[in-house]
Amino acid sequence: MQLSVVVPAYNEGDRILEDLLEIADTLISFSTSWEIILVNDGSRDATRGQAIKAQADIPGLRIFSYQENRGKGYALRHGAGQARGDLIAFLDADLELHPKQLPVFIEILHRERADLVVGSKRHPESPPPAAGQAFPLSRRILSAFYFLLVKQMFHPPVRDTQAGLKLFRRHVLRDVLPKVRTTRFTFDLDVLVNAHRAGYQVAEAPVVARFLRASSRLTLRDVVRMWVDTLALYYRVHMRGVHPRRESHPEVDKSLWARASKHR
């Protein structure tokens, strides 16, 4: 397997079948060796059943489920632990960032000899959403404020830490995931901070974003938890003096990789 695409899903039953077929059609258009890893994050609707239906038309689809909703970060960790590819992509199930952009990520990864590529809605070459596809104002304000805070706290090498499309070389995740402690919305930042501080080369890619939901799924409770997790990450990195160390060899101990997929 050359490319593994990890898709976390929570209560996506009304659209997951169509989205999985679209992801598969897209991967077929530019890759001959790929797999889709759908992680059903404790959905209470028909997500799992609809995903199983998709398997009839997508031989490269693998499905993993568990009963309790544990958060997007946990789902991504679990899926990455099952991936077989040399390259591993994280892709949000709602396809706000379409997988047809992955060839650009792969090209940037090789051209810049990067270890991971992060999609950025703030990249100078990222166009604004088309009419009728703009993100809600409240989400844009929260995103901008959060990034300003993150910029001051962690000095990330990219302008967007939360975009739902990222590409990693396999050995980066094998090294970094055992050091990551958050399992929900701060997971992306935790991975990026650990990878950057461990010395991995981070590149960013422009993305075309589109908001397709009727409303945002982010609740006040989610926002509060995101701030708490971000402060906890700051404490671990700056107050406790935790300095992630890059492994001397990319093929780190497999037991770490196994523990990463089971971490709570």
C-alpha cells in the first residue's frame, strides 16, 4: 500500500456512503495503490451500516468501529495505527476539504523533502470559499482567535493547524503519536507541535475549502474543552520542559505504534 487515507466519522450516516464512494473515485483517478480506513467513532446513527454497504463497491475500504464516542483525535490515532501505507493522510468525513487536493500535497511533500504537509486555509494561494459555501461567521471568528493564541503559545511553522486534510510520511506518525496526549479537537495541534519540536520538516499546502453542513457541529462544551486541552498542551511543552526527541531511525519500536492505536 502506498497511500492510506484515514477518515474519522461520527454520526455521518446520512452522507457517509456517498462520501466514501467519492473518496474512492478520487483516489482511483491518481493512485494505483491505496486504502481507505473509516473509523466509526461511536456513532449512534447508521454510519456503520452505510459504510458496510460501501464496501461492496470499494474493495480498498477497511472499517473499524467502537461503541463509545472518544473524539476525532482518538479516531485518527486508531486509524493511523491500522494503516499500511508509506504515506498516511487524514481526511475529514464531511469533505470540506476534498481529497482531489491530495496530489498537490504529495507533490509538495516530495518537492520540499518534507515529512508532513498541512492544509492551510490561510495560505496565500488558498481561494476564498465560493458563494454559498462560506464558513459561518462565528466559526471564522473562533478560528482566527484560536490561531492567534496558538501562534503566541507555540509558534507553529504553518498558518493553519486545524484544517481537516494532512499528509504524513509513515515514520513521522510512528514516532510522534506515542507522545500525543489529546484525543479531541486539540489533537491536530498536539501532533504538529510534537512533530515540529522533534525536528521534522513541516510544509503547508493551499486548499480549496467549502462548508456543506446546514450548521456548525461545534458546541460551547467543545470550545471549552478545546481551550482546556490547549492550555494543558502548553503546560506539558513549556512548563514541564517536555521536549520531544526525534527517533534516530524512522522505524521505531512497533510496540509504540501499537500502543498509539490503543491510547485513550
